[in-house]
Amino acid sequence: MAVSASDPVVLTGCGWVTPFAAGSIADVLTAACPSRGLSRRAGTRTTASTESHEPLGDEGFRSVPGEWIDDYPEFAKELKLDKGAWMTAAALVHACRDASLQIESLDAARVGLALGCGLAGQLGMIDFACEVREQSSRFVSPIHFPQTVGNYIAGALARGFKIRGPNITLAAGDASGLDAIVEACGFITAGGADVAFAGGTEQLSKPLAGSLARPGEALGEGSCLFVLERSGHATARSTRPLARVTRWGHLGERAMAVRPDDAGSEGEAGGSPILSVAGCRYPGAIFIEHWIGRCLGASGPAAVAAAIGAARQREVPLINASEVTSVSTGRITVSELPTAEGMIPALIIADADGTHRTTLEITIPASG
């Protein structure tokens, strides 16, 4: 579906919580490349080893440090009781800061939330079942039962931030987060919301990570949320968009228009379009996964953030199961995407299982 050219949906802020850093796109990418000539921003929350892509500790997956919750004393008690909820809330806070948005100044009924969660609350279900088995149902904490519901995090965020508009949770594996962004675009274009928060999140446990990871791969926790709004709404707030949404849908014949360019070539600044692919190995497309690891529900939004970062002429580190590489403008070409003057087009693809593929086309200002 294409959006109105006169008043398109725009992305005005991004909040990212990864095992290595938390903040905006610039914060997280700066922390990811401390040895590549990029300065670290003051206040960025990072771990000690941003260069390492090995699993942290003996957990078997890349874990967001639990002590980071202390950086957000304003969170409601309910948000602090669930790691997935506070990680996602932190991403929302950073997205608001990035967009210069005061959420309390908005009409709560006109704010929407679309969240992708590939595991759909399975960790809550497992923890609840284990607690019942170990302690009996009489001694289980009352908060643990609602945590078994797949949309618990979205509900907790709605209560914690007084979001009263459309609210939905989607579970479609690696496509979950990109599906959520597409759904939020629908909220706005249908007139159901003026502003929407959309993206993906994932919390892991050792048993889950062990059963889901492919050979030689470590999964990662994290959350990545965007602020979406109408271009006119952003202009009224004097906010410069990160990107404009031009089209979204499901991957069909367009897939054959996607082709990798010479991986060794470097394009001109603001030149070639960008391709970001999350969680699929599709003929004609380059398979890349962001450095936070294969974060299931958050991998699609992470690919969007990677495209925006690359368009800003930042080196974007990308990792798959076997090697670390990077992507920047000029390295990947996507044909048949319209190029506006001063804008770089990007195509983001998320694939759940080989049959459910979601695409998002955006244009990004060439000067970041």
C-alpha cells in the first residue's frame, strides 16, 4: 500500500535497547564502533565489550544488562517487574527523546502502539509453569499470571505511559517488528491515531535461546521502537523526520528486482539505495542480521535503523552466524525504487518462515 504523497507517514524518532548500548540510532551505532573513528556520546549506556559478538557469560545468548533498569527511575512499578516491559519502555523513552516528543502533551486517545514479539509471551508462560510446579499455585505472584499473555508488554506500556489509542501485538517470527511498523502506518493513514509507537522486542531465557538458535549462532535480547506520525503533525512540532514511508506490503514479484551490487564498491555520498534484510535468506537479496544478534521480533526495526544509519554515512556493523561485516550507502543497490532529490530510498525486508515476507519502503534524507 502506498501512502499519501502530500502528507506521508514519517519516522521521527528511534529508541534502541541492545545488549551493548541503549539510546538513539546515533548512540547505538557510535557505541558499536568505538575503534572505527567514531566518538562515543556522553550518557550512552554501554557494556564493557561492544566489540565482542560472543554470548555474554554462560547464558548462551546476548543479554541486556539487568542493572540498566536503574537508569529509568521514572518507570511505573509494573514496568519494573518484567524485563521485557522495562526494556521496551526504555526504547520508548529514547524514541520520544529522539523525536523531541512530550508524550504527556498528546491526546492519549490519539496515540497508538503496535508491538512485535516473535515469542508471543512464551517466556512468561514457561516461568509461570515452573513457579507453579516448584511452589504450587498458592504462592505464585499475582503479577506472573498476566505475564503469560502475549500482549502483556503492550498492555503494560499502555498503562505506564497512558496510551489510550489503538494497541496491538503481533507474533510472526522475524517479521514481527516490521509487521508492527506496517500496522502502525495503517493506524495513522486510517485516521485512528496522530502518533504511534511501533517496533519489536524480545526477552530470552537460556532454554529458549538454546532451542531457537541456529548452529553457531547466539540470539540477542533487545527492543527497537520508532515514533511514527503524519508529516503535517511532525512539521507542526518543528521536527525533522528520520525517514518518510513511501510504501509497504508483502513481498511478491518485487523480490526479483532486488539484487546485490558489487560488495567491494563504494558509492558516492547520498548515491545508491540501501537494502536491509532481516531474518531471511532469499534469492536475489543479501542476507544480513544486525549486530545485536538475531533478536527475533526486533530484527525488522533494527534493519530499518541500520538503513537510516547507513544513509547518514555511518558505518553500520552487521553480523550473521559466521562473520562480521558492515553496510553503507553504495554497497547495495535496489532497483525500481524512486529516488527523490536529496533523499536515499531504502527497502527493508523481513521474513518469518519463507512464506510470510513483509516489506517497507522508506526514503531517508541524504544529510543526517
